[in-house]
Amino acid sequence: MSAVVVVGAGIVAASPATLARVTAPPGLVGTIVARPDFEVREVRDGELLLVVPHVDGPAALRERAAHDAFQRLGTAFRGSDECRLLGYRSGARPMPAHGPLIGYATRDRSVYVAVMHPGVTWRPPSDGSSPTNS
């Protein structure tokens, strides 16, 4: 499950991922929680996105990994007894192979790209101010 796209002088690789959707009491997870065995964040009131350690192989292995991560979520948070696993999907996320890829992708400078991990682009401003359009 590995694809590579060449953009200008950089390379964007496909990173395998398994994501699970979980119902939860609103506010159960107040921020991004990253642990070696799972990562979770609230995507909207009452719904969590659970990033499951990816397992190559048959779908049954990925299903087992999603259920295992869901069980670990249940032991990590008080109030999680109301959580329900809605489902999971496996796929590939575009990730820069060598760090952020920023710059013109064509010689005529008609295409500009900025590709990086979303945690970098969605982080709050380092000076504590609110993001604004300028």
C-alpha cells in the first residue's frame, strides 16, 4: 500500500492508516491525546476519531486492531462506558517523505504547494494569538 507522487523536487509518500469513528459523551476528550497504542481527538460533539496503529495483512487483523484500540480507549478515560465503536477504515494518508514540502511545483511558478503533517498546519499560532486571514 505504498504510493509515491513526485512534486517538484520533493516526494510525497502514502502512509498507511486505520481510523475508527467512535460515539462518546461530548467533551470526553478535550484535546488530541497521543499514546503509543492509539491517538484520539474529538471531531465534533459526541464523535471521536481514533487513530489505530496500522496492521498490514487481512482485514480481520485491522478489525482486531480497531477493537483493541477501542478497548484501550475505554480504560484510558473515565466516562467512556457510553462510547460505541461506529466503524473503521484503512487507507493511505499523503505524508511528505522528508519533512514539509513547500514551494513551487512547476517551472513557470503557476502551482505552489504546501504539504506537511496536519498537526503542523493546524496548530495554534506560537504567540498565542488567534488565527486570522490577512
